[in-house]
Amino acid sequence: MSIAFASAQSRYTSVAIILHWVIAALIIGQIAGGLLMVNLGESQSALKFELFQWHKSFGITILVLTFIRIAWRLTHRPPALPQGLKSYERALARLTHVGFYVLLVSAPVAGWALVSASPFAASVQTYLFGFIHLPHLPFFEGLENRREVAGQIAEVHKLIAFVMIGLLVLHIGAALKHHFLDRDGVLLRMAPFLARRKSIQS
Amino acid sequence: MLRIALTAAALCLAPMILGCSDALAAEPAAVWRVDQAKSTLGFSGTQTGKSFDGVFKRFEAEIRFEPANLEGSSIDVTVDTASAVTGDRQRDSALPGADWFASKTFPEARFVANRITKASDGSFLAEGDLTIRDVKRPLALPFTVEINGNDAIASGEVSLMRSDFGVGRGEFETGQWVGLDVRVTISIAAERQ
């Protein structure tokens, strides 16, 4: 497929759209669940433990989906950015998108490392959704000062999460600006329901 | 029989440190063979407030028991600590680990009771020592026995603190995630030999 032809497409492919929204929903759930679970006290140990298990399950799901998404992205060129963007706007859009991919990979990997280095690691094996065994990362096997190392990795994981929140605000803000102020249809390229409604109306 | 008694008596003329007094004290009671398929050695505890039940799938018991000869009765149970199952993958993979039974280092737990007494309500009390993770603690196990001919069923339960035996290390030393109280239940079917 020629680049010119691909670039002329006005919308992302269905697979890209589905991956985008599924991962978006999971990320928002992970941020909400993550913030909730770390703030639960001792009296809510049961819920806390459950939430950690779900957080790990969805985190690895995001990691897998992100690899699929990157593979898809590399083999399916997305629609071109709208005409008339300033060069810094193009750079910012690219940076945001690349940044998301970096975060989508690094957040679950940091979480996985955190689980593997944790003082709980020896007694709490990860079973994704209660079924699929996810081994701990081998690098942390003989670790002695687990609390300290896990604490540091937790800080990294948290930092990634907060950068993600910042990027989400930027990304959503930009999408809404394009839609309501610039009215250039950028949001519609990724919004299947809006696009369909628009096509029905027109 | 007389000869055995005489031999025992003769041996006991040797220094008392040989510990012959027990041998003279009572004839050993009848031996019972445990029917593994009909017997369970169970335990229950709590994890984050929710209770769970488990069993040790492998254990061996040497039981000598006669209600009429309690002095000659004794119980010696050896439990394979790696055989604990609770029906939860995550928990079951943890139990043989270093934080819990440390089954590689301590493959066996053992309960030895040489003093069995009868209570006024007809039940029995087996007093002895329970050893887990090489930590030996006195334990008294109350139990009831139903004997029908050569078959018997013994049931009992006892509570213990896992922390007394160092079971639950690191993050699990306190009861925050897993309760310290553990209830051990036995239901043993055995046949007189």
C-alpha cells in the first residue's frame, strides 16, 4: 500500500480504534483503581488485596494490548495530521503519542518489577484474573532489602502514573480543542460512534 | 509375654536414663491402622477476614489406643507440610514457601502425644508436643472416639497460633493479611490391627 494512499485515509482503522478505546478505558480504570487501592487502610485488607489482583491483571492486559497496538501502528499508517498545523503542534502531537506508547509499556513493566521485588513476592504469586500464572521477573529473586527496593520501584511506577494523568489531560484537551474550536474532524477519526452519527446525518 | 517383661525389667536394672520406666509402666495398647481415604487432617484460617479451609493430603499416624489402657496409648502423627491444599492457587503456591511451612527445609510437622486421658464427658485428651518448622510447643488435642468392633472413628479439633511456630514470616508475621488463629480438625478412620 502506498504511503500517499494510506495518508489520504480520513480515519484510523477499526482495529486501531478498538485498541485505542479499550486501552483508554483500562488505563482510566487502572488509575482510579490504583489510587483507590493504595489508599485503603488495614480495615479494608480484603478489598485492597482484591484490587491489587485486578490491577495486576489489567496492567498485563494493557501491556499485551499495547504490543499488539504498536505492531499494528507500525504496519498500518494512521491518517495524516490535519493541514495547517504549526510545526510545534505537529511535534507536540507526535511527542504525546510516542510518550503514551512509552508509558503504556513502562507502567506495566514497572508494576511487574514492583510485584517481583516486593516483600510479598515469595508468598503472593500472580494469577491473572485468577487463572493465568504470571511468574515474577527473575532479576529480583535473591533480593535482600526488598522493602527498600520495592519502595523505590513503587515511586517510579507512581511517577509514570502521574505523567500518564498529565498526558491524558493534554491529549483529551487537545482532542476537544480540535473538535470544538478548530472543527477539523481530528477527534472523529478515532471516534466510531460520533463518526457514524455524522455520516448518518450528512 | 513373661519373658518380654522380664527382659524389660532386666534392662531397667541398667541405668535409669535408658528410660525404661515407661516400658514397665504399661503394656502398649493396640495398634490402629489409619484408612487414609476416609481420614482427613484439616485446618481452617482467615485471609483478609475471609475464612478458608484446607487439608494436608499426606500424613502418617502411628496410633496405639485402648480406652481401657490409656497409659499404653500414644499418638504419633507426621505431616507432609508440602501437601497442604486450600483450593486456591495463589494460597496453595504460598504455603510450602519460605514464609510459611518452608517445606524444603522443614518437610515434616509432627505431633507426638504420650499422655492420653479421659474426661468426665467421655471424650479424651491427647497431650504432647507439636513441632512445626522445628519449633516444638506443647499441645493438648481433645478428641472423641467411636469404636465399632475393629473400626474406629476419631474426631477432634484444636486451635493454635501459627505465630507460635513461626509460620508466616515477613509481611505475614502479623495478622493483617492472614489471621494468626488456625483451627486444626482431625477426622480419622482406623482399623484395629
